[in-house]
Amino acid sequence: MSHYSKIAVIGLGLVGSSLARVIKARGLAGHLVLYDNNPATRTKAQELKLGDVVAADLASAVADADLVVLAIPVGAMGAVAAELAPHLKKGAVLTDTGSTKTSVVRDIAPHLPESVVLIPSHPVAGTEYSGPESGFVSLFHDRYWIMIPDYADDASLARFRAFIEATGAVVEVMDCAYHDKVLALTSHLPHLIAYTIVGTAFDLEQDLQNDVIRFSASGFRDFTRIAASDPVMWRDVFVNNGEAVLEMLQRFNEDLSYLQRAIRYGESDKLETLFTRTRDIRARIKDAGQLDD
């Protein structure tokens, strides 16, 4: 039984195309309409048969939709919300999949009529790949999907929670500010570090750069995988969650200075204590079911 009569998914990258696949596979919509502002992406989505209709424009995509999902870079939220707002039906639910939440609410909310229900959300799932061909049905399976309940009525929240759970995800409720701090440390800062390390490697002189590539150990390969993520999406994340990222970056820099001192002065006990503690955190992450291996 479908959860919504009509769902419109706007943005057909990894998350949007994966959501389209799971909606279709599990019958979560009576009618699934897709839209992307890139004509080539729309053509690819049609070839892949990701939805019932791939709309040619934003207005027709969201018309009469019960649920509209913005799976687009967070920097584009305001402009897209302004364009689609006049075409939303009364009682429609608007959500997003962005990795920042304070900025999304700031950019979207002013454009919405009072009759539209805003439920910001964020599926904490992804890979380094992008585009409609990169999506897959199980992307959200057993992954957390964070829901911000502050702007919606109980009935709308309960219905949307049931929809999220039907994708295979696990619902977690947070407020915007707390979400942005958590993600700054668990997602945004690691990406920033990965981009920096890979950038450092490719600023090396040519012979050394070539050997870095040839002899890449698993740790460096992991960084290159993270650093291969969508540059536009991550540019927007750092611009729109700068305060939280800078706070976590400052704390990271202080810890890095502590580690630098321990190495310089051969303080092996401090190094071993740190490495033991972080190894335990890895085990806790595994126990929480958040590892793929």
C-alpha cells in the first residue's frame, strides 16, 4: 500500500535516484514524478525508468504532489523552494536530504505558504559516486535518517516517519543546531581532511607524486575515495555549515598539536593511549551496525 498518492523527487544524484528506486520497488507512492535541472540527467532517468514520469519542468513535477523531496545541494535550496512554492498543493509535505539543516530551514521556510508542511530531514547514507546511474535500492537500509520535527504537526510527522521506515532506514529525531554539530564532526570534517590530504599529495613534486599513487596504502586509498565525492555538494556543505565545522576543526587542531608534541618528544605512552582509545571507538561503531565490512 502506497504511503503517498504522489511523490515528487527533485534532484537525481545518488540520493535522489536511490530514493526513486526504493519508492518504486516498495510501492511507496501511487505516482512517482522525478525532476532534475540537467536535461542529460533527465534523459538518463527516463532510460533507467526510475519513475512513472520524468517532468520537463519543476512546476509540473510538484503539482498535486503529497510529498516533495529536495535531493539537491544545500546551496540550491532557497532558489528551488522559491520557484516551486507557488505550485505546491495545500497540505503538501516538503522535505529535503541535505547534510546541513539550519541553513536549509533558513533558505526554504520564508518561501513556503502556511498550508505547506516543512519536515527537514537527512538520510545519513552515501557513497563517493554521483548521478542517476549510481543509485541503488538498499542505500538507506539500516542507515539513520534524521528527521527535524519542529515545524510539522503530529499526523504529518507520523506519516513521514512511516515512509522513512519503509525505505529501510532507522529514524532519529534531532533539532537543527544539534544535527549540524554532529554531522560537522562525523561527516564534514572527515571530508575536509580527506580533500586536504589528497590535495597535499598532488602538490608534491612529480616523481614523489607518482610514487604516492603507485604505492598508495589502504589508508590513503580511503582518503581518495572520500575526496572523490561530489565537489558542488561539498562546497555547499562547508559554506552553509561553516560555524559548526570551524568549531570542530579548532578542536581537531588542538588534538593534532597534542599528537605532534607526543611524536616530537617520543612520548610513546601518550600515543599508545590515544590509539587504544580510538580503536575502541571503531569497535563501538561496528557494534552499532554502522560498518559495511
